[in-house]
Amino acid sequence: MSRRTPGQRVGLTREAVLRAALALADREGLKALSMRRLGAELDVEAMTLYHHVPSKDALLDGLVELLVAPIAPPAFEAGSWQEALHAYASELRTTLLAHPNVIPLVASRPAVTAQNLQVMEAALESMRAAGLQPADALDVLYAVTGFVLGHVVTSPDGDPVDQLDALDPAEYPLLAEAVSKASPRGTEARFEFALDALLSGLEPNALD
């Protein structure tokens, strides 16, 4: 098959380019992600991609958007804003763990594309309707998102508490006691426990 030239119509969309980039990053890591390599994956010249993502930075921003925007906090009519944010945090964790090669990108790159900003605006509107001031609502969103990112970065391969099983109780008596008496949780259960504690501390009266 001959390579298409930049001037030919190829039927690409921005979303198709981003999904191809995500697949490449999933398969080979972020270091493999270049415009030239992505063009080869899509069977187009690299310059063709610039009609859909104007720069490498725009491509990386789009990857963050692709993962985060679809699972942004929904409208809160069905329940409390804490319940909605709990669902958002759980889904964000699941999504990030499904794309471990992209976690460092999401953790280090602000989600500031137009679509992500619109999603955040809608989330703040819903949280204001639920009784939070916009500044508090933004702090809550960042707190919950940061909590999830911290969790997936520090425990991608299992519960870190499992690494404490072999501690010498003579040298670390309190740690050993905590590990021996802790109820079995596992990574997901420990995440849910900590998330519930975080959201309980974000009640409106605690934000005053």
C-alpha cells in the first residue's frame, strides 16, 4: 500500500489520532510516541497529523483529555456531590490502571484543553448547585483527582502494605503490630476506605 501524501483526504479525525496515540503508548510506552511514528501507525505522513493536533504538546494534552474528560464528575441530581465524586474517583482509578504507561503523563500534565475546561466548568456548576462555592468546589476536584493519581502512582502493582509483612517486630514494633492486626483490605478496599475518609472531610462545614 502506498503512503498517502499530506494533501490527500484520509478520513482522519482528532479522536482517531488520539486513540491511535493511546494505543501506541499502551503498547510501547510514551517514549515511542512521536509524530513520525504515529503517522506510520496511521499510514499517513507525519505532517498530515498536524491538521488534527497542531503540535506534540497538543497531542499529549489530547491524550490526557481522552482519558479524563469522559469520566468527569456528572451532574449531581441523583445523589449527593460526595457520592458523585466517589463514583468519579473510582472510575478514574480504573481508567488509569488500564493505561499504566500514560499515568505519568496524566500526573504531570494539567488538563487544560477546551473540552476539559468545559467539563470542569460543568462540574463546578453542579457543585455550586449542591451548596459549594466555586473556589471550594475547585479545591475539592483537585483534592480528589490528586488523591487518585497519588494512589495509582504509588501502588500500581498491589497493596504496598503487603511489602511490610516481613518486618522485624523488634526493630519496628508499631509497624509490625499494625500490619499483624490490620483487617485484610487489598489495594481496592484500601483505596475505597481512604476515599471515603477524604470525602467525609470535605463536607461543606469543614471547608469554611
